[in-house]
Amino acid sequence: MLPTLRSGFIVVASGRFKVLAVGDVVIVWHGGLEKIKRIAGKKGDRLYLRGDNDAHSTDSRSFGWLHESVVVAKVLWPKR
């Protein structure tokens, strides 16, 4: 998630959220790993996720749209 989140940054996230919107940063469980990604698109209950560092991010460009049930938490801080 460079440049928004750098190695060693601490984030505050909550598993209690009502609404997910384009632009939100979320923690998802995918491929056996927790990943931090930004919601770049939303169609119903499907999310298109992108990392902020396009050149070095594994995101929906490679794994496609994901169901919103993979979202573990919504990042509250730090904000861009």
C-alpha cells in the first residue's frame, strides 16, 4: 500500500462497519493471507481491490473481483 502505508506503520481497523465504499481501505482475507487494499470498484456485493503501489501490488488485476465477505476490517487510521 505504498505510498499510503509504509513498512512499520501502525493502522487502526474495525471489524464493525456498516457500509463499504469506493476509496475505503480494507483488510481482506485472501489466498491464506491478510492483505490491505483499497476498494477501487463495487458492484453489488463484489469488490474490485487495488493496492496503492500499482507497480508492485497483487490485487484484483490478478485475482479478479472478490465477494465483500472476505473483508475482515475497515481501516480507520491512518487516512490519506
